[in-house]
Amino acid sequence: MAKAKGGKAATAPFSPHIHSPLTLHRIMWDVVIALIPAAAAGIYFFGYHAAVVMGLSVATAVITEIIMNLMLKRPISVADGSAVITGLLFAFNLPPSAPWYVTVFGSIFAIGIVKWAFGGLGHNIMNPALGGRIFVLAAWSGAMVNVWSPTVPSMMAKGLDFMQASDVIIEKVPYYTNNIIQQVSQISNSIQTNLITNQVQVDMITGASPLGALKGMYETAAQATNALSAVSQASVSTAPSSVYSYWDLFIGNIPGCIGETSALAILIGAFYLMFRKVLVPVLPIIYIVTVAVLIWIFGGLPMGWGWFKGDAVYHILSGGLFLGAFFMATDYVTSPMSIPGTLIYGIMLGILTVIIRLWGGYPEGVSYSIVFMNFFVPILDRYIRPKIFGARKAVLVKGGAK
């Protein structure tokens, strides 16, 4: 943004326009560093396949960036780190079992279409990583929402080592010894029956994500007192591995997308950005608090608990709320410039997320909420402009304006 005539440039704490290219590069690589804890948590909880998905996504994003630079005759821009961020964030939004073509084509779409079709960095109309996620959700919904892997630690607790557990939760299992298969099959009576009695080959062992489990239990768990007990009651008939404690939800030992399950790891990265003065946590706090309050008020209604009975802790620690709030809703380009605009933006994100989670067709609403509100940011910036400091009004004097 250019400087306002007669005063300081009107910008928000999230705006990149006040930064020089060198500073922008530093900010981008700070974000990459801040994403490392979530990446490490993804590998720990979902095995080495998660590292493969992240590496493939980042490599595809960087190559696509270079190709777009050459096609559009622009300077090679991979050094600014933005393509690496997009590749990582897109991978974070994928299940660990995502096929290679979902990873590759989603990353290409995020960079080639969402970012560069609109002019490159600073001109995208939505967060590129979320644009890629929305694309693959539409193109390969089965690979995105129907298969959730249990965590590697839950498999290691049954006697497998890290490599075996990584393969078991993602790939076919009959290649292991009969003893290991029997241990793994104890997760579900139906899986055990298929493997031991009928000798049926199983493609992969799956469990429900916390929000997915809760979504399917609105009718069957009406007598539960909170979300955790709802999952526990329904787990006997639906998913025995879907009993999650608040601690498991916080550290990330739950089924879900690669980089979104560990609120702890995401907070570590967020605190690093705050320490580096890259992130002002106004928007994330508004977003998360709005979701918590609305879930507390309305979250019990679909379960038959009544008003002010929703389990806010379960909801804010589940799904992609923390990842979306700290690393995608705050995207410099697609978030509002003003504090009042940020307040409206964050509240609307929370409202949309809760509506989708409680009454929509998907168990999660973070991605759609952010992308939907991205389109309204230009309107917010147009009609809720930042205050300009230091400007002087023209004073009429004899002979003309002064």
C-alpha cells in the first residue's frame, strides 16, 4: 500500500505491504520455521508416509512456481519461501493416506491456478493451500474424507515398531507376520474376524476423526453428557479406536490430516512467530473464541442436550481450527487490513465454522469458512478502511486552499 498523502501508510499488523522484499523473505522463512513443529508432529503421529506426502507436495509446489515464473517471464521467485509455505500447508491439509496424484495435482492447482493465475504473490484471491484443498475435496472426495488412519503411537502400543506401524496404518497389512496381524486386528472385532477367521485381505486400518465420529453420533449418543462421552458410548458399535481424551486431542494423537491434529505443535510455531513479531494473534484469538462460545451455546442441540451444553474444548482441539486460525486465516494477502475488519472477519469465520460443523454436510468447516470469507476481504477493506495517522485537512484561506 502506498503512503497516504500527508501521513503514515494505513496498514494493519497483518499487512505485508509495509515490508521491503528483503523483510518479506525473512517473514516467509520464519513461517516455514514455525511450521516445522507441526511437520515433526505429523511424522511422529502418522509415520514416514507423512514425510513423503510433505516432501512431494513441497517439491511439486516449488517446481510449479519455477515453471510459472518461466512461462510468465518473471524472475525466479522460489527464494522468497512462499511456494514452500504453500506446499507445506497443503500437505498439512491432507490425510496421511493421500495418494500421490492427489498430492501432486492439488499442489499444482494451489500454485499454478490459485496463486499465479491471478498474478502471483500478493494477488491471490484466496489462500493458495486452502484453494488446493478445496480442489482435491471436489475431485477426490473419497480419498480426502472417507479414510482416516489411526496414529502410529496407537499401533506401537500393540507391539509394532515405527516402520511397521507407519505401513500398517497406510498400506496393506498381509505382508507382516501372523502374530503382528493378530495384534493389529484387535483394534476392531470386525477386522479381527476378517483377518483371522475369513483370511480376507484388508486395504488399510481406519478410524474416525474426532469431528467425524461426533458428526455420526448426534442421534445415537443423545444420552451422553459431553462430546467425549458421546464418542465413548458410540465407540462400541462404530469405532473402538475413536475414544479420545482432551490430552490426546491437544497433543495430536488422533486421526486426522497430517499437520492439523496437534494443537501443541501449532501453538509452538505460533509463539515463535509472535516472538519474531511476524504474527499479532488478534485474528486467531477472535476466531477460536467465537467458535468456543458458539459451540458452548449451540453445540448441545444436535445431541439433544439443550442450550449452553456444547463441549467447546472438544471442538476447538479437534479438526483444523488451530492450523486454520494461526497459519491460514492470517494470510497477509487474504485477511483484512483494519482492526475492525479483522474483528468482523474473525467472528464470521467462527460463525460459518460452527454452522458447517453442527448442521452442514461435512464434519469440518474451517477450510470452507476461510475460503468463503477470503472473497469478502476486499469489501471489508473498501468500506472499513484503516485510520490514517498524521493527515491534515485542507484549510481554506484567502486566496485559496492552504
